[in-house]
Amino acid sequence: MKKMVLKFYEGVSKLGDFPLLFARIILAIGFYKPAMMKIGNVSGIAEWFGGMGYPLPMVSAVLATTTEVLGVILLVLGLGTRLISVPLMFVMFIAIFTVHISNGFAAGENGFEIPLYYFLMLFTLMVNGGGKLSLDYLLFKKK
């Protein structure tokens, strides 16, 4: 029995880079629609940010848009994974505390559940990198 368990653990450990790939792809898909929405209406996003009391709403809108668009591209490629995770985590942190927290936890009620999951996946990528199935690894032999 012990041998079977050890063999199972050994086999499963070989799959270690797939969760990092899947997290990158899921995050890129999740950021894609909001990024495209922001690109199409940066001034509207700036107005919305201003209405929520963000300082320098146009600058904030441009920074959020740029971060999300770059995030989609870089996460898919697995390029600069650790670096892009930091500003994307900041975007999620701001979203949680300015938009979602007052709605509670549940995603179905526009709560902070999904942004929290994104934040945790981004934190995992920041700590672990993009894995061996990434351009980071291919180009620099760094996960």
C-alpha cells in the first residue's frame, strides 16, 4: 500500500506545471472581457472611477486598462508572469475594496468571491512563476 501511495505521489508531482498553466489561461480569459470593455470606453471608465472617488480617475482608468490588456497577453504567453501578477493583484485588491466588498462574499451577488480567487491565483503565480510551460522558462529557464 505504501508503495502505491508513493508511486501515486511521484506521478502526480510530474503534473506540477499544469496548474500554473491553467491558472494563467483562466486568469487571461477572466481579464479579457473587462480589458476589452475598458479599451472601448476609457473615458467612461474614468467617469465611473471618478464617481467612486478614485484620485486622478483618467490616469487610474488608463493604468487599469493597460494593466489588464498586458495581463491578458503576458499571462497567455507566460512571459513576465511574476512581474505582471503584481499590478494585477493591485487591480484586484482595489476592485475588492471599492466595488465588491459591500456586496458580501457571494459571486452571484457581485460580491468579492471571484476577485479574491483571482487575487489568490495571481499570488500563486507571483510566488511560483509561470511554470515550465511558459515563455519565461523557455527563454530564461526560470519558472
